[in-house]
Amino acid sequence: QATRSHGAIALGMSPRATLSLQRVARARAAASGRNHVRPDDLKALAESVLSHRLLLTPDAQLRGWTVTDVLAEILHGLPVPTT
């Protein structure tokens, strides 16, 4: 939802992007010997999975922002679950 409501993003995450991020995070957790995904897994993989799926607004592009910059801002602002 954060990518869809951010002012610098014209086209945010789709349901397919969410599923892709979930699958990759599960694979990373399994490769690390865990049967659960941690928030760090999602944050570490978000740029690789989402950078080609998000479209910046023309204004953000003119300001010289990149998808990586905006995605880092979004991830920094998201609260991490504690339970």
C-alpha cells in the first residue's frame, strides 16, 4: 500500500509483485535454515524484486530521484512487526 500512495510513484506494487516478494523471501529463509520469514528478509530483497516493477512520476524523475531512493525511503518509514 505504501508504494501505491507515495507521491513520487505513479505505478506501485501489484498483487503479483507482492507474491513475488513473498516467494523470494521464503526461499531466502529456507536457504538460511529457517522455516519463517523475517522482516529483514523482505527489506533485503525489496529492491531486487521491486525496482523494475515501480514507475516514478515524471516530477520525481526530473528531480533526479531513482526507484531505489524512493523504495529506501518507503522501507525506512514502515514499522517492523514485533510479534
